[in-house]
Amino acid sequence: MTHAEILSTNGFTEVDLTGGSLAVRSPIDGATVAHVHETTAGDMGTVIARSQEAFRAWRTVPAPRRGELVRLLGEELRAAKDDLGALVTLEAGKITSEGLGEVQEMIDICDFAVGLSRQLYGLNIASERPGHRMMESWHPMGPVGVISAFNFPVAVWSWNTALALVCGNPVIWKPSEKTPLTAMACQKILARALARFGNAPEGLHQLVIGGPDVGEALVSSKDVPIISATGSTRMGSVVGPKVAARWGRPILELGGNNAMIVAPSADLDMAVRAIVFSAVGTAGQRCTSLRRLIVHDSIRETLVEQLKAAYASLPIGDPRQEGTLIGPLVDEAARDRMQAQLNKARTEGGTVHGGESVTDGVPGGAYVRPALVEMPEQTETVREETFAPILYVLGYETLDDAIALQNDVPQGLSSCIFTLNLLEAETFLSAAGSDCGIANVNIGPSGAEIGGAFGGEKETGGGRESGSDAWKGYMRRQTNTINYSAELPLAQGVKFDI
Ligand code: NAD
């Protein structure tokens, strides 16, 4: 399909796509496909006030009824899957299967959140006082500001929004300035669900378009109690302290520097498949992309040779074409950053295989051959996240050394080990093992399912989204003590007779 056809099947009109100040370009060929209107910083006061008003109504709607809206959203997403997936490909450059996979993830989280809408459980707690009962209640918090990155332009919104809505909160979404069209398409899809739902408050979900200054208005407003921000560690280092300074709740999902340890007992064929998908999938532009391979010295040479062979045959090019596995980087600047990091790695003693620009891809796009870089040690360059398909290879002698190397980076998102040795696998998962939010065995670090809580430690920000009990991050906990006796005993036996 052409760009125009994809935009049209997603319901875009001339008015949506023209006359605005924000140019949107497709990574596929660099073509400018729209000029969309930006929200001004001056508009943000009205947006936030509308969200507060929606909150006052939405918080009193029973949670299972709120779940019904998310169920309808899931239905609308099912119907729109092919169109929205194609738009993700157009705007973020993902291959077709990954664009569709991203929409499937949205459907999955909707299903999860619908069930959750009947399971926002609090505890009953034993009281030390006779005739007393204690319990915990979970209440809505207020507007959730969602700031998202370009590389998961729609899934991250759905993780936050499906949960926020069932938890009784309105949402204000500021997508990446590189991907406003997918966000506008989601807003249209949600509008269809809202129309079927019937009586949701206006302003329950609002989309604001623009760059960091628009995000900043959310970040600094006391009327937006939760800020869920996904993006670079640089962005999180600005946003996190600002939200904390005004006593808001930040949910930070920042950069990763994810590693795989390959032990001598590993099934190497399986490891190679996992490595290639994790390192080059989405052209290395996933927060969970594999960036460091820590291989036992006894198998290092063999594995590197197998990887070089696998890398040589990878189809790179137009992400819309069947068979392509590596699409473009998001833009030229990303390609320049990749080249600069490869040059730095060379000066640090690295041997680079691949990494060149691919000139026979679609003209106008930033296509690259993924790079394998053999490093003598874990240098400064290796310790940084470069958002491109660069895989650094390091050797190790003992598992303790491997785990120490893996943990010795500022980020703490995803990690994994390939081993058939139970003791090694359990050590890796133990308190003395991986320090990441995600730790896997015999599976790569990327491609998480929505059932688990997603997020990481250290400079990854500590936030958790998606499954498990991540919903608690979107609600406030209230401890209740109820006295059903005719006495008024004090806790800890304190006497205070009047
Ligand atoms: P980015 O940090 O450049 O931008 C992310 C978002 O933050 C954008 O919407 C941007 O406008 C906004 N922003 C930037 N500065 C801001 C400020 N001062 N105040 C308010 N908003 C601000 O990131 P990117 O290039 O779009 O995405 C790539 C990065 O995102 C990588 O580091 C990747 O690892 C990370 N990421 C993390 C996760 C995760 O779940 N941990 C998921 C996806 C991407």
C-alpha cells in the first residue's frame, strides 16, 4: 500500500494532515507525509482542567463498567488491527509483522485490563483490637499524563491507558513528536469505543501533540498526579526529579543495555536464533534489544562465527515487503549516532563486523547492516545505550564474572542466560544474579508478554507497567480500620482515659 492509502484507511482527512507546524516523515523513505497541528503550551491549562473534571465523574463509575469501555476498545482494535499495524510500519518503520504484533499487544492488554476491572483487590488485615477489622481499599488517583517514545508508538499508550481507565483515571497522552499519526489513529479508534459506550465524561482521554515543552506542561502540573514517561534516560533524568519535586508519582520506563550470557552448556542453535531476533529485530530500536553478548571463552569463537554467518543473510530493506527482517532506523541522526559509536568502539580496541550504511535500500531511508563488535573489555561505549543494531561481544571465564559484567552498567531493564545447567540458571535468577527488572532463561531479552510487570531498575527508572500488579501504580492505597465494638481501645495498649 502507498503512504496515502495507509493514511486513508486509518480515517485521516486532508484537515488532519495539512496546515500544521509539525512535519511527520516516514522512516521508510524520508517522505514528509503530513503537517499536523501542535498543541500549544498555552492550551495545556484547559486540557488539564478538562481532565480533572472528567476524573470527578469517572472515579464514581463502577470499575467493571469502566472495564466495559476497555472491552469495547479491544474490539475496535481487533477490527483496526491491519490498518493500524500498517500505520505503525509507515510512521515508525517497523516490519509488517512487528507492526501487527504491536497492535496485538494492545489487544492483549485490553483483555487483561477487562479482567482486572473486577479484580482491583484490597486486603483484609487482622486487627490487634477486639471488635475491629482492618482492610485496604484502592481508589483512583486522577489524570495520568502518558509521555511515550517513538519506537513503541501505540503499545506503550495502551499499557498505560487500559490500566488507567479501569483504575478510574482519565488520560492525557503526549506521544513522541516523531509519531503523532499513530496516536491520532488511536484517538479515533478510542472515539469509536467511547461512542458505543455511551456516557463517558468528555475529556476522559485527550491527545496533545508536540515536543518536550508540551510534555513539560504535564510534568510540572500538580493537577496531573501520575506521569508515566517512556523514553531515554536523558529525558527521565529531567522528568523524574520535576515530578518528585511537586509530590507527583512518576512511572519511568527508560533506556536499557540488555545482555545475554551464553554458558558452555547452551543450545547454540537456539541461542543464535534468540540473539539475532533480539539484537537486530526492530533494527535494534527496542528498549529491550540485545546489546551485549557475554559468552564463555570456550565457545566464543564458534558463536561469533555462527553469528557472522547468520548476519550475512539478513534481508534488509523496505519494511512493508514480505521477507524483510530489518527495516530502517528512525532517521539519519540515528544512523549518524550508530556510526559515531562504532568509531568510538574501534578506538577502544573493538573489531567491528558489519555496521555499514545500506545504500540499496529504499532511497531516503536510513538503512544499516547490523554490527557485531568484538570488544576486549566492557568499555564506556559498551556501557551506553545506542539505539541501533550494535551487538558488543565480550568473553568470560566464570559465571560470577559474567554476572558481574552484566550488572556493571548504569541501566537495568532486561537480561537473560542461555544454559542447560540448572545451577547456573537458578544462580542467574537469584538475589546474587541479574539486577534487572526482567531476567529470562533460554529466551532472549526482548519480546515481553503483557501478563508480567514490565520495567527495570537503576537508570531504567524503576517503573512497572502492564501486567501482574502494575495497576497499583495507577491507584492510591487507603488503609481502613473499622470498629464494630462499643469500646475505644488504642493500639499498642496505649492508655488515654479522659
Ligand atoms: P526520547 O527521550 O527522545 O523521547 C521520549 C518522549 O519524551 C517524547 O515524547 C519526547 O517528546 C518526551 N520528552 C523529551 N524530553 C522531555 C522533557 N524534558 N519533558 C517532557 N517530555 C519530554 O526517546 P525516544 O528517542 O523517543 O525513544 C527511545 C528511548 O526510549 C530509548 O532510550 C529506549 O530505550 C526508551 N524506551 C524505553 C522503554 C521502556 O519501557 N523502558 C520503552 C520504549 C522506549
